[in-house]
Amino acid sequence: MNPRRYYLVVVAFVLGDLLRVGSEVCAQESATLSLKQAVERAVAGNPDLRRERVAIAAARAAEMSAAGNFDVRLDGAFGISRQLVPPSTCPPLCQDGDIGKTTSATLSLGVARNLESGGSLRLGGQASRESYDFPTDAGTISGGAGTIYGSGLALTFSHPLLRGLGSDATLAQLHKARVQTDMALLQRQMRACNVIRDVIVAYWELAYATQNLAIVRSALELAQEQLHTTQAMIAVGRLADADAASVERAIAQRMEDVALGEQLLFFRSLDVQRLLGATAGASLAAADQPSNVASTFDESAEVSRAIEVNPQLRALRLGRKLSEIDIATARNTLRPRLDFVGSVGPVGWKMSLDNALKQTAKLGDLAWSAGLTFELPVQNRSARGQAQVAEEGLNLATINAEDFTLQLRDLVLRAARSARIASRRSEFGRREVEFAKQNLDAERARFHAGRATNNDVLLRQQELKDAETRLLRATIDQSESEVALAAATADVLDQFGVVLGP
């Protein structure tokens, strides 16, 4: 056999074995993944969404803590004390040098609650026991010992009359906590939209890598078929041995394309697995392919809808509400402090505890008190500074909302226009692929008729590969633009049935 022909046969077998082994390895290592499966796994395991769940739980805990400022409180105290009384204070006079003693025990219980209007209310009861022991002279009646019991019931009310008056001041922290919970829910919704968008985009890039690998393998198979045809024509003397060189070069180049395609598929698999919150494992392959439905969007309507429903923009608007609460609170602190404190309740004092309690229960002997406290910081710089900080915070929140509105409009317009252009590219690409296939068939026919060379056939094969790649890229770009638009309007969650929960 001619050495050149033997070499060509060996090269053909080697290349065929390499392609077969590579295909078997990829088939063993690659696991197919559908788009629905990718979305479901991302909702369950994506780290960003898990962090948002923690943020919502923390916001709700902060809301509960703020509401706890108005919980009913039970309080109580118990104490015992012993006092030594100088002789000069004994009734009427103790023996010179002797010291009197008094022992007191007090128990108090009460229930209290802060009021949403700014004040506080407490109902409390108290019982006490006092025993005294004063030394006496032998033969005199001065001094002596005894015990007296006391009891009382008091209703205490305190309330601001200027600073701190009203629910706007007292409920400010609770209102802010509730707004922050709403913001956390909106942030989670926006994060979910972005995560699902990123997962879908990564999936379509995986689909591109999957299909691109199929295209370059198909191009390699076409080149191998051309080599077999060339070898057959060399064997019958229609072509020279040198005519196979261009085909061998094309096969080597396309095997390189296959290797790069396998690498691209592996990298895109890593991207998808990272978004799913999964550890890197076997290389993935996309089971689904994007549709070729033409995109038709009303750009102005999409912009208006995105501005209305976009979760991030709604969260920024709630940020303005936080600043408005801060302004109202700061303005309240500019007022002078004028507080009222009053207390009223029956008391009893008897030589036995039950009689003291009965006297208190009759509500006959009332003890009461009332008073005002006033405070006015002369310069009041702290309150004025807080008010100014709150006002600037509102200005900043307004600017942020306006700026994001412009960014959102730009994003929607770009996504809608990109989807429309990609749809047209897909339409043109399908025609290009059809024409490329016809040109390849015609060039093959000319080659068999001896009117074309291997280079001509390989050029048409490359044109077909390029046309298929451009069509694939246009289809992927259209799908990615559409999902970006759906994420901006939060429709992507409904489209894939994503339920975030409470």
C-alpha cells in the first residue's frame, strides 16, 4: 500500500476513536437538567434567597420587639429593714443611753402598661408591717413595744403634654419596624426575581454550550465524512494524496473546537451549580431549548408597568416613608417637655393586717398626688440636628427612588429592544442556515463531479457551522432579554410558579 494512503487510513481511525471515546466520556459525565428543575433547586438552595429568609425573620423579630413596648407588665417588690432610733426620739423619752428599734417589712404588687398616646398607667397594691421596741425604766411607763399594719391601693397615671404626646411619637419605632418588614419582603421578592433571572440566563448559556458542542461535533463529523470521501476518491485515482491534507487540517481544527466546546460546557455547568447552591459535580447538559416565538412588546406599556410593580422601586418608596417617620419624630423632640404625673388610692392603717385591708377596701381614706414637670433645652441643638438629619434622609431617599426609576426605564427599554432585535436575528438566521445547507449540498455535488475542491466543501461546511452558531446565539439572546424584562416587572415568578411564602 502507498505509505501516504496508509497514513491517511491510520489518521482516520485514530480520529474516529478519539471522537467516539470523547463522546462516551461526556455522555457518562454529563447529567441533563431541565429549566424547571433548575428554578426549583434555586428556590430551595440559592444562598442569596436563604439570606433573604433570614433577613425577613430578623425584621419580624424587630417588629415584635417594638410592639413589646406596649406589653402589660407585672411588677413586685419585697423588703425588710431595721432602724435604730436615738433615745431623744423615743416616746416620750427612753432611758438615757438606750436605743429604740423599729423593724419594717413591705410587699408591693402592681400591673402597668405604656399607652400608645405617650403616657403610662399603673395599678398597684402595697402591704406593710412595722414593729417598734423602745426600752423603759423600771417603775416607769415610758417606752414600750407594738406593731402596726398598713395597706394601700394606688392608680398612677403619667402623660406628656408637649414632647412625646401622641401616637406618632410613641408608635414611631413600631411603624418603622413594620415598614422595614415590608421592605424586607419586597427585597426578597426582588432578590428572587434577580436570582431566577440569573438562573435562567445561566441555564440558557448552558443550553448554548450544549448546542454549540453539538454543532462543532456535527461539523467534525462532516469533515470526517469528507475525509472518507476523499480517501475513496484517492483510492480510485480521482484525487492525489495531497488533496487530503486540507481535510486533515480541518479535522484537527474542529477537534480543537470540540475540546473548547466541552470546556465551555463544563464552565457553564459550574455557573449553574453555583446559583443552585450545589457543590460542583458532574458536568450538566441542558435538556430544554429556548423557543423561537417572535417577541412583541409595547415598550411604553412595559416601562409604565415596571415602574408600578417593580419590588425594588416599591422598597425605595417605602424608604421615603421611613424618613417621613423620622422627620415626625424629630419634630416632636423640638417641643419642650411638660409631663403630668398623678396618683390616687385608698390607704389603711390598723393594728392587724385584716383590719388594715378592710379599711383600704372601704375606699374611705384616699391619698392622692398630682404634679407637673417641665424642661426646655435653651439651644436645643441635639433635637434640631436630628430633625435636619431626618430631612436630608428624606431628600436622599427621594433622589435614590428617582434615580432607580431612570435605571429601570433604561433596563426595560434595552431588554425589550434587545428581544425584538434578537427575534429578527433568529428569523434571518433560520434562512441563513437553510441556504447554507443548500450551498453545502450543491458544493458536494460539484465535488463529486470534479468541479470543486476539498477547500470549497470545507468552506461551505464552515459557513453552515457559523450560520447555526449565529442562529443559536440569536435564540439565546432573545430568551435572555425576555427573562430580563420579566424580572423587571416581577412576572418571572408567576411564569415559573415560584411561591415565596409568608
